[in-house]
Amino acid sequence: MVKAIILVKSPKKLIAAKLRKTPHVIDSFPTSGQFDAVAIVDVSELGQIKEVANQIQKISGVDRTETMVEVQ
């Protein structure tokens, strides 16, 4: 399994709830600071993280994302 954290910038207050509906997102919560929400992703292959990030970027109200992949 490959885990990643995707940071999301969005003016929408309920963006974390929308992120939780995305396949492979196992948790999501709002944050304070430069980014407005975090999505925790768990996939079987590294290449799937890009697919999940692309799905998140297509959500209405998402301005930008930044992805951090767990290093083992």
C-alpha cells in the first residue's frame, strides 16, 4: 500500500466532506493555515496517487493541491 497526503486550497467551507467521497480517500478534515483541507489517500500502486489528485482537482471549488507521498 502507498499512502499520501493531499493538501487542498479551497474557499468552500465543506470541501473536506466532498473530499471524503473521492475513491481511495480514507480520511479528510479541514485545516487552518495556507491550505483549507487535507485528504489522506491509500492506494495499492504509486501511479494511482496522481489519478486521485486529478479527481480532487476536478471538484468544484478546489483552487490547487499539493501532494506528499509517504517515504518508506
